[in-house]
Amino acid sequence: MIFKYDATAWKYVPANHLFPDYTLRGIEQDIAQLRDDDRNYLSKRLDILLRYVLAGKWNEGWAFFNREYQRPDKQEIKNRVVRILKQKL
């Protein structure tokens, strides 16, 4: 996570979108290593999704998630992630 100081708000705010090349470095390799039988199935896909979202590539992130997350709780997970992101970002 990359932060910058927002002097008007007197706090640090996410700044990954200012450095998308850094934020997404190695993401193709991480995607290529995904396996359906991985015990960390959800966490690995969420990690990649959030890297896209924080890099300012919301559409690419959700396209990835929709393509790669194939469990029956997909919509539930998606709703939870969107709700949390709206609260935190």
C-alpha cells in the first residue's frame, strides 16, 4: 500500500493509483500461478483484484475477478468487497 499526505484533510490517503506500474508489478505472473485447487483460492484472487482496484483499474480488476473466481458464492463475495471498498476508500 502506498500513501500520500493530504494536507487539507490532515491525514494519509491511498496513492497506489499514482504508481500503477509499481502497484501491478508481477501481476501477470501471479495470475499465471493461480490454481483451482489452491487452499488460498479466495485470498489470492482478492489480492489481485485489490491490486487492480488500488491502481485505479477498477474495470480490469472486476473483469479478472469475474473470470477467475468460479465458486458459488461469487456474488456474495463481490457484494462484500464493494461494500467494504465504499466504506474505506
